[in-house]
Amino acid sequence: MDFCIPCNPYFPTKDMFEGLSRNLVDVLKYYPSDSDTITKELCSTLGLNPATVAMGNGSTELITWIDHLMVRESLAIPVPTFGRWTDQPLETGKRVDMYPLLETQGFRLDVESYIRFVRDRGSKVAVICNPNNPDGGYLARHEVIRMLDRLTDLDLVIVDESFIEFVDAEPYASVADQAAIRPNVIVLKSLGKNFGLHGIRFGYLISNPAIAGKIRKSVPKWNLNSFAEVIVFMLKEHMQEYQHSLRLLAHDRETMIRQLRSLTDLTVFPSQGNFVLVKLPPGKDGRDLRDYLMSEHSVFVRECGNKLGTTSQFLRLVVRPHADVQRLLIGLYTYLCAPAHPQAELLPTPQTPELLTPRPGRRHAPTA
């Protein structure tokens, strides 16, 4: 049972997967449309101006092009966060100014402090992820706009909203509308994370037409695959199911956080993403717990020891339906609360399927 890879367990629906299966031969046999055609269809569904949108083969492709085309000298980023925002510019010789998010403050981003940090370091580009990964911390829309107003002199301000669709703290969370009219702002979106289709690889950015056009001209003409095209063309007739899936997931997140907080000495951080960050008590190590949960309960979790700004005491747990969470809770309880964690008989263990064998390449997924 996968509590590692962030996904939407309720979308796509079973009917959508069946539709994909029926069209599998054509999807694999023929070329996809060019990216402009797919972009226009996506914009029609989401109510966006195609001139302000560029699509990529996953958000990481767009991060790569943004770095190559628009990042000069330096980039500021709060940590911990999504690893590509630190790794990509470092790989191309840029200076990465890392602003530490403090555990004592729940990893919450203080806008004024971050702005002072950007000024003091002389960063040319500033990035935030909202909600942030791995903690799920959310910065209210008015605070993000205040940051954009204060950083108009920078080369670029990027708001990575890959998990914004899961936010229920306020009715309209995104600042994509601001990005479309501001001279130096990019908002990044990830359809794969929202829809739980990481294997398809598609994401998009929103910015003013000049920036979006520059990115569109640089990416390969056929950078989107046929699976991505089919999903984009299916979305319009399935948006109600998609919105319903987000409401279900928000309810699951609230329930899961409450249940995790009932475990002794486990620190649970607030989240508006489709995952929850927890910290183990002193003397407990996430690598040991990760291996125990996998071997004894067939539960796969993300230990955060290789994320800048966290340690192996931290785990990121994906939000899943209530019935699935019970197996995770049993494993955590027997590890944290029992005298010796092999005593799984302290709680009834649900029937579990065969231990999941990682697919080729799966070992790379937990770096996200």
C-alpha cells in the first residue's frame, strides 16, 4: 500500500481508465497532436488564455527550461522543498540561496523574513512552493500577492502550485490570474499530481504572453505524449468528478491528521496538500520505521532524510482513504507504542495483499 507517491486516489475514475484501455491501440500507434493543439484544449477546459500558457512533459521539464532560459546567477528558495528547485540550478552553475524554514515555526514561510533574505543575498530569482512539499504548508493568497508586489524588481518570481488543487483553506487559492498580467511572475502547475497520473508526465505554466511564448518556442514541438493528449481531451466531461474527488481527499486529510495526532509522541504538521509531514520522537529513526512498515505491514512510506532541511526523523505520508490508513496506523502504533515493534498482534492486522515489488525505476520516485 503506497503512502509514498503523492496522488489522487479518487481520480481518474474507473470509467476514465476503461476509456483509456479501449483506445490503447490508437493511443500507442499514432502521433499525438502538437503541443499548441493540446494547450488550446486545456485552456478551453480551464478557462485560460492560450497565450499565457506553456505545457511541458511534466513540471520538471518546465523547471529545466525556466532555469536555462530565465535564471541568471542566483535563485532563492525556502527549504525543505521540492528537490528540483535546488538541484536544477546547482547543476547549471547558479548560486542557490536557501532560506531555512524552521521546524519550531511549523515550517511556515514568513513573507517579510523571506523578502529580507532575498534582498540581503541579492537573489535574482525567488521561488516558493505553495503548498510546500514535503510539509504541505500553505501561504494564503493575499500573502503571496503581497510578496509579488514587493519583488517586482526581480528577474523572476515563481510560485510552484503543483499541489494547489488540494487546498480547501480558502475558495480561491491560486495566483495564476496574477501571473498572466504581471511582468516577472510564473505560476507552475502539475496535472500529474492533481490527477494521480505521474506516469503520463504533463504540467503547465502560466505567465504573461512574452514569458509563456518564450518557453513555448523553446520546448520541443511534440513534447507531450498521446496519453497526455487523451487525458486533456477527456477532462471537460469529467470536471464534476474531479472536483468531487478533491472534496473527498480533503475530508480524508482531516481524518488522517486527527488519527495521526492520537499517536503518542508523533509530531504532525498542518497540511493543505495531499500528504502529511510527521516527525518521530527522539530515538526513533525514519529509515528503520520505513523498512519495518514495508517488511511487516506492506506499507511504503517516504522517509525524508535526503531532503535538505529535514532529517531521517521525518516522514511524508500520502493521504489515502480511511480504510487504507488503518493499516498505516497499526504499523505506526506497533512501532512507536509497543515495547518491541514486532508485536503486531497488539492490534488486529487487516488482510494484506502480497508485498509490493517495486517496479524498475521506482527507487527513484521517493526523491520528489
